[in-house]
Amino acid sequence: MASLVIAEHDNAVLKDATAKTASAAAQLGAPVHVLVAGYQCGAVAAAAARLPGVEKILIADAQAFARMIAEPMEQLIVGLAPGYDAILAPATTNGKNYMPRVAAKLDVPQVSEILAVESPDTFRRPIYAGNAIQTVQAPAGKKVITVRTTAFKPLEGAGSAPVENVAAPADPGISKFVSEELSRSERPELTSAKIVISGGRGLQSGENFHLLEKIADKLHAALGASRAAVDAGFVPNDYQVGQTGKVVAPELYIAVGISGAIQHLAGMKDSKVIAAINKDEEAPIFQIADYGLVADLFKAIPEMEQELTRLGY
Amino acid sequence: MKVLVPVKRVIDFNIKVKVKGDQTGVDLSNVKMSMNPFDEIAVEEALRLREKGNATEVIAVSIGPQAAQETIRTALAMGADRGILVKAEGDVEPLAVAKILKAICEEEKPGLVILGKQAIDDDSNQTGQMLAALLGWPQGTFAHKIELSDAAISVEREIDGGLQTVELKLPAVVTTDLRLNEPRYASLPNIMKAKKKPIAEKTPADYHVDATPRLKVIKVTEPPKRRAGVKVKTAAELVDKLKNEAGVI
Ligand SMILES: Cc1cc2nc3c(=O)[nH]c(=O)nc-3n(C[C@H](O)[C@H](O)[C@H](O)COP(=O)(O)OP(=O)(O)OC[C@H]3O[C@@H](n4cnc5c(N)ncnc54)[C@H](O)[C@@H]3O)c2cc1C
């Protein structure tokens, strides 16, 4: 039988979390199908059809799926489950929301946020904020898996999978979407950016994040934050990097005015290169930083900006 | 309306765990254990609903070893009315917890179950969603703000792109995110009062649930270690290193 990957998208654009999840699914060894559940999402299905290594695209186009609300998503996926050995979704807030419902309905344990596929039933996943890595074997039967997308690279190449319509089950009618307040930004997405610059409590105010924005603009970086900076209202909640926020693994992560609590490290310690600017030389962030600058950020950041300008960034 | 709040006993969030030499798990002997921080937020939210007159009773449930009774006492000291301890040794997976909670919901008939979005030990982020599915109830996960009306609850959720509001028919399941509230501390008089509040003791068998784990843990290992690198003296030197040594800008 095959593996089913649930696509991450916003009805217009296929998110790269899908390609990474498909890459994890390919390691299970069975043919990979992708389900695009959304509303007026034909362009997304067409994009999914071009993913390498995918044999078939299923599209379920109905208003109930417009925001991937958990209850209708559960019905749709559980309905398709008899045809699949494994169902995988990216560990985005969407995947985390609907997948455990699917697992419960199928009466199987979910394997959350896998980092690696050891064999078709054995996976590695982080526990305790990534301070330990568990190797777990799922029981015989269907596998329900969420994937930490930073741990998988999309497959190379291009495909041309056929797109097939699937019927949408009736909306259970117990939940409804009301509104959304999305942070708009011209910058790259936090979870897929090559460079991330994050600010912490040391920034002191939302205003001061403009200092980081100037650097972000020069480096085409995404902006992130610690929990303390989000709790204090400096930046929106979706900036939070960490155990209970977003997990990032860019080429370069620059932590500014962030102490380096284990919960924060959980979200960024797999970055290729880490730079830290902190006025406290004892800050734990320096224990994992490749480049550390002990300095007052209000002096160091403008200097960094000047230097970048001088070098033509 | 009753509100049910499941609470889990976990390693304190301030403690960095050590992986055992024999790779069977992490060392939990003699480390500080506390209520899962997201569950404290859940207890707080339930208490606020009762204080506003939206809820009549707050019931704290814990599934775990005898020592999980302390976690229930913490919830009672914060202000919960009574507790249920379902005694189970070792790891109890989210699906088994959800099945036990389902049986408790069928007995107690709460209008709302508020859980933490994830436990900081196994980081699964599953139990609330599984419970909702088993009951056929709607869910509002990663709650940032909730508002209760007669037959419905509006939940503002923290999502990857920002915030999303959904409206759910009651009864429903809510899971908490960090910004929902700031949990109160238990006052000394309330800690004393909590000692007299009732805690019922049960077992998974009382609810006809087999709590044996179904995932097999092959091993638990340390993550790859990162080493401290070099200190630079100026911002210009940092830029130079990032450009010419690391080649990342
Ligand atoms: C259940 C739970 C979940 C959590 N999840 C997360 C999570 O997902 N992500 C997360 O980040 N945290 C999380 N936390 C919080 C975490 O424990 C820390 O409290 C938080 O990361 C601290 O943020 P910070 O480093 O910005 O603040 P602080 O720890 O206060 O550090 C501020 C730093 O700024 C430095 N500084 C101050 N002024 C300057 C200056 N002028 N120039 C240079 N440096 C300066 C200081 O030296 C200090 O090191 C969680 C906590 C709990 C309990």
C-alpha cells in the first residue's frame, strides 16, 4: 500500500513543508500520494503534482477545508485511511491540530515530530525539548506521523503526478472558522529562511526590533524572537522560536539579547551557524554559539548595520 | 457547567535532563517534579471561568504514579474543587490518557475540558486532540483567548501565521498556549484548605482502559553536542567571520 502526505498550503501556495514531508514519506519505501485539502486550491494541487517522487495527488476542494479546521479534516483523512499504510503531516500548527484526531479515530498511537526514519516502522524523535532523542518503533498497523520539516530535505527533480478528485464528506458542523489575523511581512518565512535574526528580552521594546529589521532587510533574513519578547508584547506570537514555538534550522541564526534557555535552544540549536550578541559573557547562549560577541546590543547592532552597508549589503 | 482539567506531573521546566548511560530513558531520580506549565495555565483558565460564574465546579484529574497526587494537590491549592487520581506506573501514552479521560467525561459530563497543549517531557502535543476525537467534540487548540457564551465557545488560537478564531459548539475541548493567562500562585491558606479537598483514587481498569504502551522505545540517546566557538571583539569582526570564515552571508 501507499503513504499519504497531507499538504500544507494557504489555498494559493504550496508550502515547502509539504515537499519535506513527502521526502520523509519516501523513506518509508511505499508509493507517496499527496492530499491537497482546501478551497479553490487547484493551483496548489498543480504545484503538488510537480513534486518529485509523488505518484498521485488527491484534491478535496470544499469550503469546509478552507482553513484546515480540525474536525472536517479528521473526517476526510479517516475516510481515506483504508487505502494507506502510513499517513504523514508536517508538524505545523495545522498538522499538530488535525493529526492526533486521525490517530485516535484509527486507534493507533501517533509518532510526533520525527527527525529521522530508521526503518518503515522505526523513527527518531526529540523529547524533553530536544535534550534527548528517542528511537521508537510503532506497532503493526497504520502509522500516523508528524514530521519535523527542518530535519528533511526536499527530494531533487520534478514529477508530473496525476490529480484525482476525492469527495468531501459532510462537515460535522460542530466548529466554524470565524476570523484570522495574520502577520504580514515581505520577509522570508521563519521556518524556511536561510538566515534568521531573533531578539529577546534584551531588546526592551517592540520599537527596538526595528534595529533588527534593518539587518534582516540587508541579509534577506526572517525575524524571530524568544518567548520573553513575545510575552512582553514586543512582537506577535508567531515569531516565537523554541520548544513550544517554531523550530528553525537556517544556515545562520543570530540571537540578540537572548539568554539561551533550554526551551529557546530547542528551537534553533540545529542551525548550521549560530552567532550571539549578549552583554552578559556568562549567558548560556554562548555555550552553543559558533561566534559570540559580548557587547551591548544597542551599540553592536548599529555597528553591524554600518559594516554591512560598507560592504555593500 | 463542570470544567475538567487534566494535569500531568513532569520534570520541572528549569531542569536539564540527563540521558541514562544504558540508553533506556532519562534520569528522573532525585529531580524536582512539577505540574506541566501548560496545565497550570489550564487550571487558571478554569478557575477564572468559575469566578466569572461560567463554571460551577473545577475537577483536576491526573493519570500517573501515586506521587501525581501532589500535582492534583497543587491544582486544588490554586482553587480546583476536587481531584481524581488514576494510578498508573510508567509511561502512559497520549492515546491511553485520552481513553481514560473520555470515560471520565462520560461519568462527569463536563461542558468543557481544558488541557495543556503539550507536556514538556514527551512533547507529544496529542492528548487534547485525541480526547476531542474520541468524544466527537470540537477542539480549540493552542488557545490564546477564550470567550464563553450559552451554547458555544469562541477560541482565539496561536497558529503559524498569527491568530485564528474558531467558534465551537459545547461541550468542547480547549488546549492552552502560553499567552492565555498567567497562572496564580497558591496562597498559604489555600494550600491548607486543599489538604481537605477530596481526591478519588482510580485505576485504568476502572475505566476499562489498557494503559500498556503501544510504541516500543528502542533507545534514548543524547542529541549531537554543539561546542562553544570563538568570541569576537567587535561587530565588524563578527560580520567578517560570518562572511569570510563561515560563508553564510
Ligand atoms: C512551558 C514553557 C515553554 C517555553 N517555551 C519557550 C519557547 O518556545 N521559546 C523560548 O524562547 N522560550 C520559551 N520558554 C521561556 C524560557 O524558559 C525563557 O524564559 C525565555 O527563553 C527567555 O527569553 P530571553 O532569553 O529573551 O530573556 P532572558 O532570559 O531575560 O534573557 C535576556 C538576555 O538579554 C541580555 N541583554 C539584556 N540587555 C542587553 C543589551 N543591552 N545588550 C545585549 N544583551 C542584553 C541579557 O544578558 C540576557 O541574557 C518557555 C518556558 C516555559 C516554562
